[in-house]
Amino acid sequence: MWKLAIIGCSKFVYDFIYDCTKRYPLELAAICDSRPNAEAFSARYRCPAVFEDYKEMLERTRPDLVISFPNYADQYEVARDCLLAGAHVLAERPVCLSSEQASSLAEVERQTHRYVMARLNRRFTPSYAMAKQVIAGPEFGKPAMYLAKYHASAYDSESSFLWNHTVHHLDVARYLLGELELLHAERVYADPQRVGYNISFRSEGGCIGVIQTSSLQSGEYPMERVEITGHLRNVVVDNIRSVQYYRPAPRRETMDEMGFAKGGDTLVWTPNFAQLNNFTFYGFENMFEHLVRCLATGDKPALHMGDTLRTLELVERLGELIEPDLRNT
């Protein structure tokens, strides 16, 4: 059984994240937050110890794993202190607000053999994992083109939108295609909370792509779609909830040819909800399973700060590309 501590019992942790731990050998040892948040969390969950100072909590409880959702600006410092206290960390994205901070945190990872996993949970969603498996197959061929849209409701600020929303979608493209070079970006501005970007890139494998991302939309209707084109085939992830794999159809000229063709026709995946289940679209349980398995084996998680650094460098590069538009706002 691994000792778990929580820093920041936010609504997101309260509503989603902590419930995901119930399947795994994790025992809650302590929580840390302001008194009102801690009291609300304790009203639902059994909390052996409650702290308002996270450093005191780390010193007195020595957790193996920390769920860290502190104030936005404090994430880097809190994650570093958790590593130095001997704990692995699941942290709210982006953890760091510069590649310099990320590089420093990656060095602490190397020194402590403890790791920070940012909540870039789309890597662990069934739909994107299935798309990655499809494009890695020999029949798909080399990915040639990538088209993505990601939209959201208004954000607190453009900086928050860039580092907390756009980072997700740059990371998905890296996950699916490998390292990227951002080539060009255009920006549209409605007001301080509502902006949008068109981002053009080329992957290390030669795939060219466009990511459209904005805070101009209502979150109440479908917000994202990714389409990847290969050789005579393409795969589509639609709003996380479904995958379509389009393959060449055989000629059908007689009734004897009207059956499904092996290796042809379109494959469609949509979850079956005929029975009650705990299925999640968003990959939180899969993320925890991967992290806890790495705790048990001593392996480095696939998503650690040394890897997330590459995504944060893309965020910084995007900032450079849109800087002329920012100056003119």
C-alpha cells in the first residue's frame, strides 16, 4: 500500500481526480489546503490528517505519491519540494511556466529518481491511444497530414489559455507524431479572455499539420476533432468519444461481394453504454494505473518532466510566433 497525500483539494480533485485512486493500492495519508477547502473535502472523504502548510505535511507524513493542484503560480516550487521529500507527483498542468523551470525540475528528477507527471491526460484516453496504434501499423503508411481543432469557453487570461489549454493539444500532436517544429502561427483576438490560434507545424517524420485552438466557443458542445492522413487511409478522433478508421473499400458489383472486407471498409469505435460501467473518456484512471505501476516497478513514467519539457518548449515557441500580434492588441 502506497501513502498518498493531496495538496490543493480543488473542485477538480474533489469531483474527479481523487475518485480515480480507489482502484489502486493507495491509502490517503493527509491533505493540505485552506481550511474551507479542506473541510469540504473532509466532509466527503476520510482524511487522517489535515494541514495548511504543505512543507509540514511532507515532513510529517513522508508520502510516496502526491496529487498536487496548488495555486497556478506555485506549481513548480511545490512539485520540486515533493520530489526532494521523496515523493512522486501527479500535478496539474503545466507544472512549469517556462522551459527553464522544466529543465530544472527534470534535473531534480534525475537526482532523486522521483518523477512529476503533468495532467496531460489525453495521452491516456482510449480514443487517442487507439489512433496512435492505427497510425503505427504498417497498412496506414507514413502519416502525411494532421488536422486538429480544439475549442474552449473563455479563459481567465490569454496566458492561462496558452499554458493550460493549448499545451494539451501540442502535447497530443507530439504523442501521436513525435517531435514537432512550429512553422507559423496566426492569432485572432476578441477580448482578454477570448482568443484563437492557427498553428502550422512539421513533424520529425515529415507530416505537415495545422492545429486550430481557441477560447471562443461554448464548452457545452463538441470542442475537438483530430484527423490524420496516411496512405489511402485516415483516422479521425471525434470529440474524444469516438474513433473512425477509414480504409479503401473493395469494389461491390454483385450481391456476393456485399460482405465486410478484411482490411477494407471503415472501422468505427464508440463505447457501448448498454450496461452500467465506470468507463471514462478522459483517461484519468489509465493515467493513475500507469503511474502506480511505475511506482511498483521503479520504472520511469512515460510522461515525466524531462518529456514534458519538449511540449513546454513548443508553448514558448508559439509565444514567439504570436508576439507581433500580442504587441498590437
